[in-house]
Amino acid sequence: MKPDTGTGLRASGALGSLRRHGLMAAGLLAFAVGAVGVVVPLLPTTIFWIIAAACFARSAPRWQRRIYQHSRFGGPIRDFMENGVIRRHAKLAALAGMAASFGLTALVSGLNLLGLGIVAAMLFAVGIYVATRPEAAGVSPAPAGVAQRTTSSPLS
């Protein structure tokens, strides 16, 4: 077996190099789209930089660290990548954005009911995923149907 290259991938000659370069290219593309999202309203930045960080983790860890060190987006990206955490304000923004995008899609796309149903089902599934992520490190998402306690009461 070939030695670990420090990227989480085993070195395997040309195939390893091809995989690393492919992940690097995908990471750069995702980072570029996210960078556009910094200045273009309604184009999300964080999700594309999460994808970029995941690609860079296996191809260019130095670039992943640079994303983690970004003054505005680094903390939330690191929280998600390392602990699966999505902060409450980010959850609310993501869910509101999904609702707004569905409304806009319904108004301007001309999709029939089946198409709108498919879009709604996908957004609903993603919304459930986002809503059930922990909001702080070390907190497990509540099982379906169980309310998650967020504050403690002096009576408890």
C-alpha cells in the first residue's frame, strides 16, 4: 500500500494525481462561484465555499485553511465541516431563501404542477436537513418528532 500523502488520500500514481487535480479544479470552481455570491444578491456564498473546502481538504489543505481563516465566512464553514453546525441566523436565512426561491420559481418559471412539486419536494428535503443540524458544537440534532431544548430553565 502506498503511503498517505497527508491529504487523506493514498498516493496511487497517475490516478491519485488525476483525482487530486480534479478535486482542486472542482474546489476552484466552487470557490469562484461562491466569490461571485459575495457581491451578487441571492447567490449563496457559504454552500459553495463549503464544497470548495471539502475539495481542498483532499487536494490542497493549505487552501482549505485559507477558507477557514476568512474573516466573515471562515467560522461558519469550519463549524459545519468539523461539527455539522449551522448557526441559527444562517438556518433562518437559508430557509427564507429557499421559500423565496420557490415563490419566484412558481411565479416566473412556467413549470407545471408536477415540476413545481418536484422543486418543492427537493427544497423541503434540504430544508429539513438544514433545520435539524445542531446550532452549537457538541449538540446532536434532535430525533424526528422530538423538540430540541435550546435554553435551560431554573426549574429544570
